[in-house]
Amino acid sequence: MNEQISSILKTHVEYELNRFKNGGYRQTIEEEVTAAFGWMEQIKLQDIVGPEQISRLIQRNVIDNPVAGGITELAGEMSRKVLASDKNNKTVFEDIFNRKQFDDIVDKVISLKNVRADLIRQLFYSPVYSRLISNILCNGIKEYLLVENFVVHNISRFFSLIYFGQTTFNTVMTPLESYIEKQVKKYIDLNIDNIVSYSEKYLVKFLNENQILEIADEIWKSLAPCPLTDYFKQIDGNDMEDFIIIGHEFWLHFRQTNYFKEISEELVYYFFEKYGDQRLDIIVEDLGVSKELIINEVVEIVSPGFEKALEIGYLEDRIRARLASFYSSDLMQDHFDRIQQKQGRA
């Protein structure tokens, strides 16, 4: 590069560098964002990208791309920080979740009458519930017959059995208890469907609008004034890390399922069906993004970086490196030679 071209390069570098000094980068950002929004007014989404490209992007970066181990490790460490924070002692449940939000959830639960009834039906007709209710009823009835009613009040010689001695007492009571238990179980097994059906109908009727509101009010009164420490002390850091690992492993599996791939593709095509023929500026506006928002946020984010890059000379080096490749090119040298030749002939 000859001396004259080098001098032009130096001047050009100084000019570009001055555009970033004293906060000048804000003007550059405003110019570029304004130009981008002007361009978006002339371009439709389908002019620059299609659903197939987005689907492949999701495949590469969401489905195929491995999740960095550092992400889950950092999540675990940060969860420990949350649990151990002193702020938990000073913050009550109501500070982060107000009554209106709670009431909105309750109102929604009340409105989902069919869902509520279906959940109760699914629970009550599960084999687990049948076994649970059978055991509870069997033990309750057996205890009542042996202790509260049958033995104490209806066996006239109950007290005389005590005089026979403990061995005799056990000899009589053990077969009796076994017989009662057998008969009770037999009765419950024969009537379990009716018992479950009655339980279901009772609970559906019990959980009416007024009852749910009353229960919800009691729950809120017990939750609202409690500091977060009362909740977090039941879970330690290891528990949180375990939940994060479980969630991470679920995501690794879920993203590989046909369901996720098909649903994500379906949503991408729906998005293009809705917005494919729309101008980009309208799409951006619908998403709540404005030109002013982008300018302010970009300036806020990049300001410290620009200031530091200016301070250490990094920005100047990068500007010079980008411009030097042009000024040292054969194209620039040929152009400069032609100018000199014209000047010589003149």
C-alpha cells in the first residue's frame, strides 16, 4: 500500500471511529434501525424465509443440538442461591402472588365444571383408589365391630373371657377378628363399585361453587402471610438439583419424540399461514416490538461494550482491519493508478 492510499485509509478510520465517540454510536444505531424498519415496510415474511427453513432451523438447534452441561450445572447452582437467600425471610407469599391472581385461578377452576368432574371420576375409578378405600373401610369397620360395638356391647361374656387368662382371650379373639375381617372384605369387594360411585357423586356435589370459594379462602388465609422460608425449608439444594436434572432429562427425551417434531412443524406452518403474506413491520408491531424499543434496548446493551472497545483500542483495530482489506486490494490500487494517470495527462 503506497503512502497516499495509506493516508486515505487513516483518514477513513478516523472518520468511522469518530462516529462512535462521545455516544455517537447511538446515532448510528438509530440510523440503522430506522433504515431496517423502512426496509421491513416493503418486505413480506414469505419473501425472505419459508416454513421449511424455520422447521430445519428448529431441527438443527432445538432437536439435534446437544444441551450444554454448563446450563444445567448453572441452573442447579442458582437454585441453591435462591433457596438460601436472605430475601426469603423478608418476603411473604402475598408479596409475589397477590389475591387477585389467586382469585382468578379459583374462578377458572370453578368454571371448569366438566374438567373437575372428569378428574374426580378418573381418580375414584382408578385401581389405586379402590384399594385405598377398601383398606380404609375394612379397617374402620373391623375396629368398630371389635372395639366399639360388637365386643363391648353385644358379647355378653366378653368380661368373663378376661378371667380365662390372656392365652384363652387371644385364642378366642384371633379367629373372631379373622372372621370379621374376612366378612367385611367380602362385603366391600361385592359393593366397591357402588361405594366408589357414591364417593364420586358426593365429592362432585360437595365441590360446588360456594364450597370451592370457601376452601380457597381458607387456603389463601393460611398461605398469604407465610414467608417463603416456610416453603423452601422443605426442599434443600439437592432436591432442586434433582428436579432440574429430571426436567433436563425429560426435555432431552421429549424433543426427540414424533409428537414434538410434528407439533412444532404444525405451529410453524400455522404462523406462516397467519403472517406469511404480511409485511415484516406489521408482524413486528403485532409482537409488541417498536423501532424506539429496539433503539433504546440496543443502546442500553451495547453502550458499555462500545465504551470499553473504544478505551482499549479494539474498535479502532477492527475498523482498520475491515477497511484495510479494501484499501490494500488490487481493485483500489488499479483505481488509484487510473486517477494518477488522468491527473498526469491533465
